[in-house]
Amino acid sequence: MWPVSVAIVKANSTRGEGRTVGIVGGGQLARMMAEVAPALDIATVVLAETEQESATSVADQVIVGEATNLEDLFALAAVCDVITFDHEQVDLDHLRALLDAGRRVQPGLATLEVATNKVTMRERFAAAGLPVPAFTVIPADATPTAIADAVATTVEQVGLPLVIKPERGGYDGRGVFVEGAIDDAVARVTALSTLGRVLVEAHVDLAHELAVIVARSQTGATVAYPAVETAQMDGMCREVIVPGSIDPVVADTAASIARRVADLIDSAGVLAVEFFVDPLGNLTICEVAARPHNSGHWTIEGAATSQFANHLLGVLGEPLGSVDLVAAHTVMVNVVGADDGRDPEALLSSLEPSPAVVPHLYGKAARPGRKLGHVTATGDDATAVRHLAWATTRSLGGAMPTSGSLNAEEE
């Protein structure tokens, strides 16, 4: 058998009193939180839209409802000690209502106000002296003249192309637009301004990308996992390499900045800070996510304590676990649905089990372009570990990338 955690925990378990975490969202992040919870004597309850979502088979209890429905959120709060999240699609007014009623929500509003709004994020970080791209904020429903003037001024300051984002929504590169012509930028901003404020920023000359996962407790105690190299392919994160080709000085600087961010926004649990690195080694904050993150999946096999365990401990206000590496090299590759619709679950039994590579499948229906799982390989040789991770992904029927830093034929 592959060493994949898929234990089903019955509802109404007898885990330690005062240690039940409610998770808004039933996706793979909630699933992996629920998978590690039993070993920590923590119970989990998920608020999922359907009984077929990824986390429903492993959580202690399931509430079928909507993250945007206040009544459903109060139903979740009634059966847990603290509420946390596996996505950013939350209504902050609803969370204020929960807090006003004395319910615990972690991370709290100070964190989520930044993590769920790209404009607020840029403004807060810039005011604190943190490294962000040069940016302009265009108000919602700005006049055509105001939009054209703002875009023209920004181009004069930072040149083309421009990166354009709505203030809310989007992940895995969705909701991010790169426009290389002024007229196209004006048209894009005009369309997005009907939804709210629009962020227009400089395009960073990119050498590579990296991410730092910070775990922080309600007490303020903080630990930072080592910076990791991430690879974006076909518009999404496909690969994480630990430690990768990151300069040690750059890695230490990124970890220091990530800790500052966590303190600035008073995070609890896991906070992922994604960075751009230019050819000179300068760091720029791309985005943050106030939850476990794709760039931290490697920690299940590659670190002494996974990001999922430390997230649960952090939101409960308990001591955090060690983030020390347990392998010289670790590579995580996402298993993405192929065009032929093959289901990785059907191919899992045909693979030769190995302690050097572990597949994690999320129990999701296979469809092209969907994240269906991930594979983590560990070992002493960086090239061999990377090859093993990609070879296993291919054996599971995962789509090979058509763009990005990987030459699929070589792997």
C-alpha cells in the first residue's frame, strides 16, 4: 500500500475537549488538515457545499452549506472551538458578526482584510516599507478619462507591460492580466472597474519565484519554513523545489520579510508569502495567502511538522512544531487532470511503492486542468528526486506542462 493518509474518522469522535477546529471550505486543503488532525488529538468539522467535496470523507463532521451564508457559518461555530479557512472566498461582514457574537475566528479580520484584497495588501505593505512593485490604484467606476490618464501616467513611470488585477478574487494566476499595449490596458481596467477598485502595477523582470510559509500562534510565537523555489507552468503552480537554486542570502531575507508580514497583519496559523526574484536577487512580494498553501504541500514528507499540523496548532493557540528539514532535497509536483480524463486513483495500484515518493490524491472527480493531487519525492540527489517526482506524476496520468521552466520531454 502507498503510505497515503486516507483514514476516515467517524462523526462525534471523542477527541480532546476544546480542540475542535471548524474549517470553512471542503477542498483539498481542508482534507489535508483533517488528515493530520487525529495524530494531534484535534477534531475537525468542515463546512462544505456538497457531501462529495474532497474533505468530507476524512473530517469528523460535515455541515453542508455555503461559506457566504451567515446562518451556515453560525451552525459551524456552534460545534467547534475556532473557525479557520481553506479558501479566501469569505464575507468579512459575516465574520464580524461571528466575532461580535463571541465566536473565535482565526486568522482574524486584521489578517483577512489584507489577504482577501489585493489593493489593501499593496497599500498596507507599501506603508510598512515592505518590498512591493510600483503600483497605482484606480477607483471603482472611474470615468473613462480618469482611467486613461491613470494608465498613461503609470506607463510613464514604470513602462510596459502592466500587470492588472481586480482588488478581490482570483487564484493560481486567474484574475491577473498582463497587458503590453496602452489601449489594451485601458480596456482591461475599464472592464474590471465595474467590479471594484483595480490594481495596476509594474511588471517585474523575473528570474524565478519563491515562497515562504510562516506559522504563527495566537500568542505571537512564529516559525518560518525554509524558502522554496516555485515553478509556474500553464498559469498555475506546478512544482516546488526544496531548497532549489535560491541564494542563501536571498532565502534568509525572504524568511525575514515573511515574518514581518505575519506580525504586521497579526496572522494566526499558516501564512504563505510569495515572492518575485529579479536577476539581481531583489525580492518583491507577489501575494499572501492566510491558509495552508500549495507551496507548502512538500512539508508533509519534507519537514518535521507539516504546514497543515502547524496551521491547526496555530489557530488553537498551541505550541508550534519544528520546521526542520528531514531530507536533503524535496520536490513536490501537482497532479493535474489530463485532457483524456484519466483518473489517477485508477492508476495508483499499478505503481511500485517506494519510501522515496509519496502520492497524495484528493478524491476529486477527474477533469482536464483540475488539481487532483500531488506527488512528493525526497532524497539526497536533487536531479534524481526531481525526475522521480515528475515520472510518478506522469505514471498517474497527470497532464505534463506545455509552458514554464520544465522541459517535459527531458523529465
